[in-house]
Amino acid sequence: MTYSAFEDRDIKYISDALDIAEDKTGNYYKFSFGQWKRYHYDVKTLISLSKNEISDCAFAMLNKGSRTIKGYEPITEKRDFYFICLQDHRILEALARDKDLSLPSLLVYVFTHELVHIVRFCNFFQRFEIKGKGKEDEERLVYNITHEILKDSTLPRMGYILESYKNHRLFELNA
């Protein structure tokens, strides 16, 4: 199956949206700039996703892995590492379907939502390996936190995005 992918011109939006989402999420949790370094994550777009990282029902998927970190001493340490797997095709479909959406604001929404998950997992407020009703409850809670973080945003169309997706379960956690 062929999926639409972000074009080169969209990459700047991705970087800018992640910066804004980090800033807004950090402000909500009262993080200093340096505290973000405790949270190990990266962003992948469709071009770098494996088959099992592609979803037809989400704007993003969060995967968890581990990385070995080598320090200055001969000690190595395994750390959890998260991948925010953007679903380019789903985001582009939504933009084509609804002309009132804006790519930069939608990306800020998506990243903020996923960063809230990462903060919750890294601080043991929730386990990554949750299923069933617990997963639904977590999504609802994370949506509410995302809404709280972004409700006063002056980004174009953010209010519309928050209202449009308030009853949708757009994100899935890869179990």
C-alpha cells in the first residue's frame, strides 16, 4: 500500500511544532530547559517507519525501546527511549478533508499529546504497557491535559483543533 508522506517543505513545520510543544508542555510541568534532557525521545516520519509502526487510525504512535548510553566511565546504562512515530498519511488526509485545520497547529497538538504521555511514563504516573479500559482512561486523561496546556494558545486554528478532536481517540500506544 502506498502512503502519502510529508514533503521537504513540511519538515520545518515538524521541527518548529516540536519546539513549541516542548515549550508548552515544559511550562505546564514547570520544567527547566535542562530537565527535558531526562526524557529520551525522537521523532520519526513515515519515510523512516517500519511496517509495524504504521497505523491507519492515528496521527501518531508512540513506541518504546531502550538505548545503551555510554558515560565517561566504563559503565554503560540502558535507558528507556521513546519514538514519536508521526503518521504522515493520516495527518495529510485530515488536512485534505478539513480545510479549517492547519498543519503547524495540528502538529503542535499531536506532539503535545505524545509528550504528555512520555512525561507520564517516565515519571511512573502510568505504565507504557497498559491495555483495555486503562488505556482508554489514560487517553482521556492525556487529552484533558493536552487541552489544558493548549487551551490559551494563540496558534492559528488551535481552538478549532481542540474542539474537533475532543471526543476522538486519535492516538494509540504500541503495546
